[in-house]
Amino acid sequence: MKRIDIYVSKNFIKSFLISLIAFINIFILSQLFKIIRYIGEGKMTPGEAVYYIIYLIPKILIEVTPLAILLGSLMAINKMASNLEIISLKTSGISFKRIVMFPIIIAFFISLAVFQINDKVYPKTLKLSRDIRRGTSEKIAVSKTKENAFLRADNNIVYFLGKIDRITGEANRVQIIKMNKDFNEVEKIVVAKKAKYNMEKSEWEFFDVVINDVLNKNEKELKTYSSSEYNEKPEKFITIEVDPDLLTNKELKNVIREIKTTGGDVRGYLVTLGQRYSFPFASFIVVFLGLALGSRYVRGASAISIALSVGLGYGYYIVQASFEALGNNGILNPFVSGWIPNIIFFIMGMYFMNRAEY
């Protein structure tokens, strides 16, 4: 690392930290009135209020880091431009891309740190903050019954139930399909008017049954039928909804897999997972814009820099929220909807970076 790299990096880190602290303070101040009201209403003690603010910091950090990167990079390079340092370095034959190489690298590592905070720290602190507010459990809702229940079991058995009651363990309009090992051919079909889960034997009992043995090409009708092969508990047919914000990425993937086995709607969970992977890298994306737009000396640049960075930052949030809505509505793939804002702003950043060379 050359002296110029150390100098540029120090300026960038200093401006970034100042911007980050400023934005965090603004967001905390915006929450203070709400916290004071909670204390006044007896919903929170002063001691709990302190912990509540601490638990809010990871969420605030995740949300404001792109703004802090944008403003910090813009201010750092603009200060160098106003001192004619940028034009002097360009005159000596150093390209603008080379001048800002280390701030870009630093922004990438900041994005990785935000990714880890979003995955490991934020879900835990969110739960703790909700607990302080006499919060909600992870479980949002557990239905007693479910119509048109679907479940693909581990033993290549697929269940279709017209209606199931997880409390009584009763189901009606039952259809069970046994697939082969490769899951491309039907081996057996069991159709029953009613079924009840036997808690003692841990298996389903079927009533008014028609069994179609596809492999042996025979069919038989029975009044009652049971087999240890059909042992899925009633609870497995009804999805327990979980707030995705309270889960790590690994837990979120497991929940998505479990919901898929019951035929549940995983779109919202996929959108959240997509945002977990895309939004942290907004910090890396917007650094190109900040560095490029701050590269030219303009009188009164400080005020313009702040206004420009806030405008672009909130512009990113608006675009991101718009595409997130498209993902939630099923118009776009959840992962694609998360990355489109990054791609748009990356293209803008590259355009202004190329212009900054001249």
C-alpha cells in the first residue's frame, strides 16, 4: 500500500465513520419519543429502554450503512478535489480508478461485515427488543385446521388431504400416493373418505378405503386400513408461520424447505432471503456513485454533497422497496427483485466513474 492509498483510505474511513455515527444518532433520536411514551405508559422501565436502544443499533446500522458509505465517500473525495489533490494526481498520470481503489476495497469489506450482522446479530437483537416491548413470540399463527393440505414425506409418499384437524388428528378426502425411488413412477395409491391418526401406534387409520396397487395391477376396497408406513404426525401438515426477520439465513432456508413440503406459500420468505443477500452489498454498490460524484471541485460542495447523497440514498431505498413489492406479488423472482436495484445503481456508478476520469 502506497502513501497515497493510506491517505485516501484514512480520509474515506474518517468521513464514513462520521456519517455513520450521525445517521445512527438521527435514527435513535427519532425513536426516543416513542421510548419515552412507552416508559410513561409503564410498558418499559428506564433500564429496559437503554437495552432497547442498544438492541436497535444492528437494525439501524444495516439500514444506514449505504447512506453513510455514499456520504462518506462523496465528502472524502470532494475534500481532496477542493484542495486540488485529485487533479494533481491525475496530472501526474494516476487514473481516478487507481486513486479510489482502496476505498472501493474497504467498502466491499464493510458490505461483508453488514452481511454477517444481518445474518447473525440482527435476528437475535430483534427478538430481544420485541421481548422488552412485551413482544411477540416467533410463532405468528398456528391454525387448528387446514384445507387442501399437502405433504411430501421423506419416504417418497405424497399426502393430499381435503381437510385436517391437527388437534383431533382427523382428516377427510384422503389421497396418498407412493412413488418409486426415483420419484418418477407411481407404485401405489390409497384413497379414503376419512382418516384418524392413532397416537398410540403413531400411524394413520383409514376408513372406506380403496387401495390401487399400480405395480401389481390390482385394486381392493377395505372398510378400515392402517400401516406403519403412513406415520406422519398431523402437526406436519399445518405450517407454523414464523417471522423471517427472527431467523438466520440457515434457519430461513430450513423453514422454506419445511413449508414447501406442506405446499405452503414461501414467496414472502424467499423475498426476505433474497434481500438478506442483496441489500448488504448496496454499501459496495453506492461507493462508486459517491466517489465519482465527489471527484470534481464545486463551490459550496459540502451542502450539495449532503443533499445529493441523501437524495441518491433514499432513491435507492425507493427503488429497492418497489422491486421488493414486485417480488412479494409474484411478478418477479424474489432473488432477481432483490438484485435489480443493485444492478441499476452499479451501472449508474460505472457511468459516473468513467466520466470522472476526464
